[in-house]
Amino acid sequence: MTKLWKSAQVYFYELNPVLPLAPTVAPLSSPFPISLSTGETINLALINIPASTKPIGILLTAVVNWSATFTPPSTSTTLSTPGYADATFELLRNGVIINRLTQTVVQKGTPLSTSLDFAIAVPTYELMALSFVDLSLLLCHTNTYTLRVTNLALVDPVVASGTATTTAQVGSISLVGRSFKPINKSVFSTT
């Protein structure tokens, strides 16, 4: 195996690495501490990589645990259409989007062709994982990488009576930037 580059330095941001376990008896709810609302944009993580390191690239890896909770009205009712939550996760370099991923969390346990009794809150958990190799570095200053969530849409379940709600939360977050440099510079030469 020929190695073309070596890892130069690792930069990371981590939030909420240890969270309580989700409840196993009613009322079921997400233990995640950061609440999300429809239409908002939230910066979740930020790392700065100084230009003095002069890497040829940065391998960025982001992981976000998030959830949507679908809560029935105060009395049991029939669920007609399941709820869902959409979120777009974006990586930015110096304020410019370099990669994005959109995920949808759909209410679980709801067949499409039949009505169900909807009596307890139902949390659904998702894991967003995003990787990107940035070879377009600006070496004149510090490169700032931001992980954010945006374009949030929370759609409530449709029920026979009363009003059901959808909420979304973010749990643990990590953003890692690993800079790398060539081992043999002639491999990357353009002349």
C-alpha cells in the first residue's frame, strides 16, 4: 500500500457526548436538550483551522443525533396521517456552503392504509453523518468550518379529533477536521 499523505493535525468540536437514556415508560419523550423550531437555522458546531498549518486538504466529518417526537392530543384519538420532520444539515467554509444533507424523520409504527389509535407520544431517533474532503483551502487566513441545521419543517400528525404536535430536538454533536499533508510532494506536482 502506498501512502500519499499523512495526517497533520486534528481539530474537533463536541457537544453533549453523554446524554441520559430515553424513557422506556410513558410519557415517552426525547432526552435531547436542543429544541428545533420550524423555519429556524442553528449553528451546531464550529472549528477554526489556522492557515499556518498549510495542509493540502481537510477531511471533515460531522455526526448529529437528532429526534422528532409526535405527541397526541390530551385524549386518545385515531391517527389518519403520520407526522414528520425535515432538516437540512450544512457544512460551511468561511460562511460558504460546501456540502449539505437533508433528512426526514417519519412517525414510526403507522401503516399507510389503516387508521391507528394514537394515545402516547412517539419519539423517533435519527443519526446524521456527513463527510467531505475540502481541497479548496484559503491559506491567507484561518479557515472557519461551521456545521448548521436549517430549512426545518415540522409537520403535525393528522388526527380524527384534537390537535397532535411534532417537535424536534438535537442531542450529541461532533465536528472533526483532520488536516493532511503530502508525504511525497512530487505526487501532487502539476508541472
